[in-house]
Amino acid sequence: MSSWKEYAAIIDHSILHPTATDEDLKRECEVADKNEVASICVKPYMVPKAVEFLKESRVPVGCVIGFPAGNSSTEVKEFETDQACRAGAKEIDMVINIGKALQGDWDYVEQEITTIAETAHSHGSILKVILIISVIWKW
């Protein structure tokens, strides 16, 4: 890659800080549009506003599900996914259940991913899976 535009086209721009306001969202949507990033990733309640701010843009809106720690039940993640997609999210970024992954319960993790993928795909949205690996240091 040789240009900023080429790099920007593969970046998901996010606004996930817990204190972010609608004004912050608007500013970051403008940044995403100006730089023609791959997508903007927002919290579930922000999806409708982000879609509105980017209605004239090619930048799709993505939404985090189960963020930041993946602790929501599969049913809650499924509901969040459905609501986000209905509000216009074209991408879903789901955090897996970290505890289940750390204990090696891959059947649970697989079923959770499958459920969320089916929900997202039923709306024509894509799913990206966020893996967060925690390291606990014992001193």
C-alpha cells in the first residue's frame, strides 16, 4: 500500500468510549467519512444516529455486541444484534464469552458465534468476532 487512502480503506474507525456524546459521534462520523475508512464501529444505542450522520456516505456503520467483556448471555447478544441490524448496522463486532473461552468450553463459544452469525446474516450484515485474551499475572 502506498497511500493514506489505501490504508484508511482497511481501518474500522471506532467510537466506543463510555462517555462519548452525540456530538462526539457526529465528529467521528465526519472523520470516518472524510478519510473513507472501511467502517465506523459504535455502541448499540448509537447505531441510528450514526446511520443518520452517514446517510450520504459510503462508510457503513458497525456495532459492538457484548462489548467490552463478552459477558452477556447469547440471548442478549442475539437481541442486540437484531436491534442493531434493524437500526442499520451493516457489520456486527461480537465479543465472545471470554470466561468460556478461557475454560476451553469451545462448544459454547461455537454455538454463540453461530447464533449471532445467523441473526446478523438474516439482515444482510456481516459478523466479525472479537477475541480478547486476558492474562492474569501472579506475583
